[in-house]
Amino acid sequence: MSTGSGAASAPAPTTHDSQTAPDTPRKSSMFSSLKIRNYRLFFIGQVVSNTGTWMQRIAQDWLVLSLTGSSAAVGITTALQFLPMLLFGLYGGVLVDRLPKRPTLLVTQASMAVTGLALAALTLTGHVQVWHVYLAAFAVGLATVVDNPARQSFVSEMVGPQQLQNAVSLNSANFQSARLIGPAVAGVMITGVGTGWAFLFNGLSFVAPIAGLLLMRARELHVVERAPRGKGQLREGLRYVAGRPDLIWPIVLVGFIGTFGFNFPVWLSAYANGVFHAGAGAYSFFNTLMAVGSLVGALLAARRGTARLRVLIAAAAAFGTLEIVAALAPSYWLFALLMTPIGIFGLTVNVTANTAVQMATDPAMRGRVMALFMMVFMGGTPLGAPLVGWITDAYGPRIGFALGGVVSAAAAVTVGLVLARVGGLRLSVGWNHGHPHVRFVPHKRCEELATAA
């Protein structure tokens, strides 16, 4: 596997929307990367751990709402979990580029297990207070600063460049499968025996990924040259991204959507509790339906052999539009059914942007670039979640949800127009076999110049 020597060695690919990232494989088997033993161990461990993570997320949000009765408090909890990514995310990427990925993941996974077990002990003994949940959320966020870019970067070491697109998509399918199971189990567990048991399951679930990491064969990993310790590595990563329109604009787009469009803990708990008066079961049901859509989106991405920017823009616009429609839904069942297509398009945005950025990045810079990606995508939550929570409390869940959709759709249109301008494209609207056809095509002047050349 070619590791590259630094930022200057990676040529900037064109931003033409039909162009794929370098080394992007064409269509392959949906589960082809699972043939690789190390990745298979990683995948199985993550299924168990991700299920526990989703159980804890549901239990955590519902516990805070039960203790405080405030959507803003749920937003603060979410913000605290993602605040470390905003503050330290780029430094986490620098560390990941320097450190061996597998030992690093062993440490981060173990630390998150301890946090889950501590919260379980406090809840089961009846001593839990809202500040305990805040502290636990912040502690998980600190571990995530290193864990997220390490896991993102480690995928390429397990599967190599040819299977990277497929493995990234299957990682998302893995996460969404757990999201499908976790909220459903958490809903039953919360109503049956209480939130503490969900926290306990999450703490114990980390045994699976830790065992998978220990059982891997180091000789079968694809060696990636680690960045040596040195000054200016953080600035080097930022300069690298700033000079690449194909990297910076997808990151800007997911930043807006992550900050304003992905505040589902705030909105769905408020809809379940305040709009439909249906309790924790409805909250887990909404999350489960969204997970069904997300899983479908992830599997479709696994089959797709390219990471096209036009797919990213279209999915982001559809995601924002559907949020606006859901915000205005008059009935419980219509609102619930809209969670599935929202999940499909939200996951398509995430996977397409993630894959396009990874595939276009020099391996020696990947830790820093993916840390920036995750910092922008997740780190915006500390800014967006409290604001959205306050708007939801002050003006109602429908206004809060609709605002997130408006910002997401506007960001998609704006970034799409910017990428079209950078790539020398124009919007073409017409009819094809009786159906509307919207796409970006080269400007006539650009076509004439290309022909003359």
C-alpha cells in the first residue's frame, strides 16, 4: 500500500461531480471486505459494541429528560459528549497519525467501557444525578477524540485501498444495524427494568471489540508509514485541506448538517414526550425506524462503487427537505414513517462524504483529515444542540425540527453551487423520457476550451 510522503505529494483531483476519488473501486460484492479475517474480527466486535452504545444513548437521553423534564438539558448532554471533539479533535488526529492504531484503540475502547460501567453503578444504586450523566457524556467524548479518527484510519490498514470503499460502507451498515437493535432493546429495558441495565450492557459490550483487536494478525495488516513527531503538523493538515476543494466543501457541508440537522436526541424525545405523549417506547420506535432507513442507505452505499459529489449534494438536499416535511406531519404514524427516508438520506450524506474524503486523502495525512472531518461533523453539536434545545423548549418541537431541515437544505444548495462554480459546471434542467432531469454539466466555454486543447 502506497503511503505517500506528505501533503505536497498528493495531486488534487478535479471537482467535476462525475469524477470519483482516486483508487475508488467499481461495483463489487456487497460484503467483499468481510473476506479479510482482521476486518471480520473488527466488524463482529463493533456489532456488539455499537449495540451497547445505542442502548446507552437512548437510556442517557431518557434519563436526563426524566430527571429534568427539559429538552435543553438533553441538548446540553449531547453537547458535552461532542464538546471534546470540537476543542481537541484536530490534536487527536495528530496523535493518531503518530501512534500505532491497534494499541490506541485498545486503550480508547477500554476507557469507554469503564465509563459505561460507572454510570450503570450510579443508576442501579439509585444515586445518579444529572451532573453524573453530564460528566459521563464528557468522558466518552474525550475518548472519542482519539477513538474516532483511529477507527476511521485503521480500516485502510485492515483492508487496503481496493476494499476501502466497501469497508467504510459496511462500517456504517454495522453502526446502523446496531442502531436498529439497540433502541428497540433499550426501550423494552427502560420500561421493564430501568435505564441502569442499559448502561451495564454497554459497559460489558466493549469486551467484544477488545477481544477482536487482540485476536488480529499483525502481519496481515497493511503497513502505513506513521508521521514522525514534529512541529507544525496541525497547520500542515489544515493547509492540506484548505488547498483541496474536493475535501473542504464536503467537510463544510457535513459541518452544517451535523450542527443543525442531526439533533435527533433533542427532537425525537420532545416529539415522543411533548407532541404525541407516547413515552419512551415511542422514542425508541422513532429511532428504530430511522435506523431501518440508515441501514438501507448503508447497504446501498456498499454496493455503489463510487463516491460522487452530486450524490452527496442531492442526498443532503433531500435530507433537509424531509426534515421540514416531518416537522409539519400532523399525525404520529406519518411522522414515524418519515423517519425511514430521513435515515436513508442522512446516512447517504455521511457515507458519501466520509468515503470521498478518505479516498482523496494521502494516507500519511488521513488521521488529521479524518479528525477534521469528525470534528466538524460531530464537534458542531455542542454549538447546535443547546441552541436547538432552547428553540424546541421556547417555540415547540415543530419549529426546532423545521429549522434544522431549512439549514441543511440551504447548505446543500449553497455548497452544490460552489462546487459547480469551482468545477466549471452549470445546472441543466430538462426532460428525459417523460421525467424531469436535473444535473450539472460543463459550461459551453469550458467544453470549447477543452476541444481546442
